[in-house]
Amino acid sequence: MKKLSFFHTPIRESTGMNRKEFAEYFGIPYPTITDWELGHRKMPGYLLRLIAYKVEMEKLIKK
């Protein structure tokens, strides 16, 4: 089973934002985003679902 931290990166990349922009947009500290993406820390499942929902509802996905 994959860690949830590895599912975060595709969501961020789908927005076309870099880590800094994504962190600022969602009000999450940059080091936290980095730790999640590198697998040093695990993103809470509820937060992953909330971010995915917000990205979809605000139509942040770049085509």
C-alpha cells in the first residue's frame, strides 16, 4: 500500500503550481509540503481529501 504522501504530488502538479505557490495558496508551511512530497512525513488522509476537493471545485487543474 502506498503512503498518502506520495498521492499529494500529482495533485499539486495537476495545478501547475510549484511547492512554494501551492504552500502559499493553501496556507500550509513550505517545509511541510516538502516533507510530505519526499515521504518524510505522512499527510493526514482527511487533508488530502480536502485539498483534492478544493482543487476540483476551484478548477485549479491545468490541462
